Amino acid sequence: MTNAITGLEKAMCNMTLKIGLISTFFVSLMAYNGLAGELPKKLHPLESYCVTYKLEGMMKGIKTVYSKNWGKNRVEITKAELKVPGVDMVQKENKKVIIKVTDDGQSIISINLEDNTGTTMKNPMFEMVMQGMKGKDPKKFGEEIMKKMGAKVVGEKVVAGEKCKIWELPGLAKTCITDDGITLESISEAVGMSEVATEIKRNDPGPNSAYEIGDAKIEEIDMKGLMPK
């Protein structure tokens, strides 16, 4: 059972990274207003926002996303249960992910709120994106990358009373993003999971405590080994 859970989690991690890259490219590049090679002053069109999502499918629960400092500080807090078909086991997900962007790059800190332990890692893809932008129009560069990943715009819809544009990875996943860069819906067809926004608050970064590590025991790891090939 443990091997089945571990294998699924690895597949879900790779899928999440791929979906996340699409959203990151779309949101960050359309807001990019710095000089090529320099860290943009804004990585998101909104200075701050907060979104609550309902999780359905194999993972059921709630996820809350906080963002401030024009996208340079982002937090995802998930409280859910993961149930794998065919496996008589339910795994609790009670975690916080803190994403910080500085001149040194993008750091991702993942904390298990059950035992107060976690990991921190550098995202190598972020530096590659910054380098790849040199001498290019950021928005066009982002569209090129998304097309290489197989993503395309397939339409629009309304979620939680707001209109969003649907980006699709055929046969794998869809994500719907507003014009000002808020992801309202993500559906993973491959693993049977979805998250849909139920509440959106602009100009609300959430509590300061959400962005803090606290006294969690953090281990540093190399993210390159986790990247999908």
C-alpha cells in the first residue's frame, strides 16, 4: 500500500509541477515590467490577493492561497484527505507551502503541519526562465514555452462569478486563469483531481503568520532530482 501511495504521489508531484509552470509562465510574464535579465518588480498583476479552493476527486478538502508583494511571496495551505482507488488507506494532507522570490532566485518551503517538519529547495526552472527572457519579449517567450509543453487556449468560462481563460494540456489537465492572473480552476484528468475557487479576495494578503516558518524543522534538499524529465 505504501508503495502505491508513494508512486501516485510522485506522479501527482510531476503533474502539479507541469500545471504550475503553465500558470507561472502566464501570470508572471504578462506582468513582467523589468529589464531583461533583472528580477521584475512585479511577478503578478495584483499586489495581493487571497483565494479559497474546494478540492474534489481523490483529494477532498480545502486549499487557501495567499499572495503579496506582487507575487514574490506566496503561500498555499492545504487541509485534505487523499484516498487512492483500490487502496484501503486514507492519507491526511495538512501542509503549508511557502514560495519566496528574491535576487537569489525562487525558494520553495514545504511544511508538514502534522509533525512540524519540512523541506526547502531552490527552483532551478525560475532561473532558467529569467535567463531565457534575455533579448526577448517576455509575453511571447512565455507563449512559446507553453506551446512546447503542449498547452493551448481552448475557451473561456465563469467560475465563482468571474470569467477566466482555459489553458489545456490535452488529455492531462486544464487550468482557468483570470485576466489579472488568478487561477480559478485546475482539473487533472490524469489523476482525477480538481480544485475550484469558492472565494476570491483582491487586495488581501492574508495574515502575516501564514508566511512564517515558525519553529518547524526544515531540511534543505536538491529539487533537480524531483523535476519531471
